[in-house]
Amino acid sequence: MASSILQGVAEQCQALRDGSSNSQTTALLLTAALPLLFILLLLGKFLYPTFDPREPPVLYPRVPFIGHIISLVREKSGFYARLYKEKRMPICTLPMLNGKLYVINSPTLISAAMRSRDLSFDPFSIEFAEGALGLTKEHTKLFSQPGFMDEVNKVIHSSMTGDSLKQMMARGLADIAGKLNAIGAKESVEVENSFVWLRDIMSKAVMWALYGEKNPWTEDAIAAIWDYDENVMILAMNMFPSLLAPKAVAARAKAQAVMKPFYVARHYEREDVAAIIRGRAILERDIGISDEDLGRVEFTMPWVAITNTIPTLFWFFSNVFSRPEYLERVREEILDVTTIAEDGKGRRLGRIDITKLEKKPFTTACYQEASRLYNDAVGNRRVMQDTIIKDASGEYLLTKGTNVQWGVGVLHMNPAFWGPGADTFHFEPGRWMEVSAEEERKRRGAMIPFGGGKHLCPGRSFALAENLGLTSALALGYDLEGVQVPGCDPPYMGTAVRRPAWEKQGTSSSIRISRRKGWEDVTWSFAN
Ligand code: HEM
């Protein structure tokens, strides 16, 4: 940058000496410009980041300083895919204002970044919380105590395994069954928007699973989470939130107000509350967060629990139910894991075993394909100590304090890993069936819908069980007319999964649901 300015000045001086530009005006202008150039050079020295030759290659934006920032805001997660398509770099350094950002595209380097102890997600959790949850500096100071985030990590990951996980799954699945069983044999339900219909059923089930009998989440309060979801990143930036995102601020206030009495009454200590909710609250209480404030701080949990689960459910559901041949194959597999018994009162009981369904090849392939195609998360880490990561393309120095990102879509939609058509929105469950050892090897590290390393999403098995539960009972026991697959928009910033954009392909969101012929008398339940 500085050298190109100097070069420009030198060329002008040469032109003056040569007499090729001897006008007095030019000389005057140049004299006046010299101090300005000097200031620019000085500013450049202090404002522009420096690069070590061992760092990833630098990719300068067309518009200096702010070019990459503008592209990121405009293109969202699509920015990483575009950059990779144009440059095909395994990793690069993007100068931004007076800082820089590393962007990784190689699966091996992404895996290394996720596993590295010197790269951390924790600073983002804390910084995000301040704006997104409306916390005070006091709260963030408490969270920043050495070792606290490691304790949170331990609680999060140990509480979503074994019996705690099973209990959560069972509660959620029972709630889903209740909603479907309520659809009578003689009625048909007209649904205006299939995404919203699924969203409302699943949100309630997840809240029930997390908060137990004292679950505070009303329909209204759940709707507020979805209003918040759309604008959470504006809040996270923490600049004039009431002005820039008043709807999200109001939604957050409403949701946090609903949570407050739950925490003030210490319902989180109850046995029927999910261990992740209980464990986090106790940990936070122990470092000095009051019960009154826990409802505010813990608002992050219901949000992360539904914001990616439900879009994943929607894409799995719509891609299967809109294709009769796929629906038929999925139905066969579900039937195989379902027991039907008389209830002694003239009705039948249908029990779907979700753990067995999780092993069925075609159903799993459809779920995987939906996750591959529609998950476009952006991975984030901060370099805590200078560190080196490497792959076959070379070794790269990552310097302390720099942020690192990767776009999941760059890997998930790369035909080099997933075969022809993988870079278009072509849903092909066949990609997941009969995969050769060679293909398996090529795909290693290229499927990362849940992130990885010590921050690997702890909710992935819960989400899978609930999503399979709802779709499997629907597939076997109900007829759904009019299901279409819409176009999609990038995920909202801070979330992982693309959102439906009905208007893009003129698709209709409305569907009609009725009991399937021959299955009208079945009451559904799940084993997990
Ligand atoms: C299909 C559904 C889901 C998807 C696609 C998803 C995706 C993700 C991703 C990409 C991350 C970041 C991981 C990283 O940076 O390495 C994450 C983290 C997390 N997710 Fe999920 N998630 C889902 C469901 C859930 C559910 C149901 C819960 C809770 C009930 C949950 C709780 C969390 C938590 C607490 C973290 C932070 C983990 C940490 O910092 O160690 N997620 N998730």
C-alpha cells in the first residue's frame, strides 16, 4: 500500500523533471499534496496491519481498508464461497481496516484450527453475550475469569450425554407425539406456512425437553425468540440496538421476562429440568450471577437449541415429503422400526424406535444430505498464541489476537468431495449410500455441520432424535399435500442453517395434513 503511494509520487516528480508536465498548477498541487502524502504514509504505517511472510497469503480487497468488510456484510456466508471460487486458496489473510482475518478453506486446516488449543471460541461467546443478551460489563467480567469458560464447556458437554440426553429426548418426543395425536381422524388441517407449522411444534417440544414441568415458554414468548433470531447480529454488534433493531430488543425483553420467574423460583434445580439448563445456572450462580439475572444470561440456551434444529428439520422434511419416491423409501424403513399393538380400547398404538431409525441407511442419507446442502455455518476462532497449522499445501503462521473463520458451505458444496452437482441445490441422498473407501478418504473433514474440536455442538444427537421423531410419525401416519421445496437465503448471522425463501422460486408454503388411510386409529409414541 505505502509503496504504491510512493511509486505514484515518484512518477509525478519524474514527469515534472522531464518537463512532460510543467504546468505551474500541477507543481502547486503536488507541493500541497506532499504533506498529505506524508500523513497518509504515517497513517498507513500505524493503521495498516503488518504481515509476516509465514502468515497465509494476503488477499487485498479492491476497495482498500473496507472492501472485504463490505463484501461480508453484503454477501453474508456466501462471501466465503465466492472468495474460494475465485481464488481457490487453502487459506488466506484478508486485511480489514487496521486488522486482518484468516479465512480457511482446506478441510485439513479447518480440522487443525478446531483442534488447536491455541485457538478459542470463548472470546466470541463472551463478546457476543454482552450485546446479544444485553449484559452488563460486570457480567462479562465474571465470565472472563480465568478457567470459567472451561468449566462451562465441561458442563455443556457432559450434560448432553447418557441418561440426561435420553431424558431430554424422551420429553421432547412425547410432546411431539401429543401434537400429532391431537390431529383427529376426520379432520384435515390447513397450514398456511409449513415452516412455521413445524417450527411451532418443534419449538414447544424443545422447550418442554429443556425446562420440564415448570417450563415458562408460552406460545407468545416462543414467537419472540424467532423475532429476536432475525436480528440477533445487530444486537451483538452493540451499537444503538434500540435504534437499529427495536423489534429484536422488544422480543428479547419479552423472552427474558418470561425466563426470570423460572430462575428466581430456582426451578432450574428440579430433576425434570435438562442437565444442561441446571448445570449452567448453578455454575453461573456460583460465580455471582443473581437468580434475577440468570434469566437474562441464560436466554442464549433456548435460542441455540431451536435456531438450527428447526431449519434442519424443515429442509429434511420438505425434500423428502415433496418426492413420493423418497417418501416411500423412508416409510419402508420407518415401518421396519415400528411396533403396532392393540390398546384394548379399539385403537392401535404405534411406537417408533428412534435409535433404530437412526441406523436406517436411506433415512439417514436424507438427513445427512439436508445437513450438507443447507448448513452454511461460519466457524469462528481467535488465535490466543502464535501458532502454526499445516496441510499438504504448506505451513502457516497464525498470529496472536487475529480472528479465524471458515465457511462451511465452501466444504459442503465442493464437488471435489461430494461429486457432480454438489455445488448446486440438488438434493441427492445417493451421495451417502455405498460410499467407497477412496471417497470416504477424500471426504474426511469436509462435513462439519456441527463444528468440531472442543466446541463441537453438544445438541446434535438431541436435534437428530427430535427431527427424526416428528418426520417419521408424519410419514407413516399422515398424508401431507402440497409440500414444496423453496429457494433459500443464507443463515442469519450467528446461526448455521439456511432459511426458506418462498418467493425466490414462486413456491407455495401452504400444505394440508390429514390422517393417512389405514392409519386413522393409531396413537403415536416413540422409543429412544
Ligand atoms: C441441527 C441442529 C443444530 C446445528 C446444525 C447446530 C450447530 C452448531 C454449531 C455449528 C456450533 C458451533 C460449533 C463450533 O464452533 O465448533 C454449535 C454449538 C453449540 N450448540 Fe448447536 N446446533 C444444533 C442444535 C443444537 C441444540 C438442539 C442445542 C441444545 C439443546 C445446541 C447447543 C449448542 C451449544 C451449547 C453450543 C456451544 C458449544 C460450545 O461452545 O462448546 N445445538 N452448534
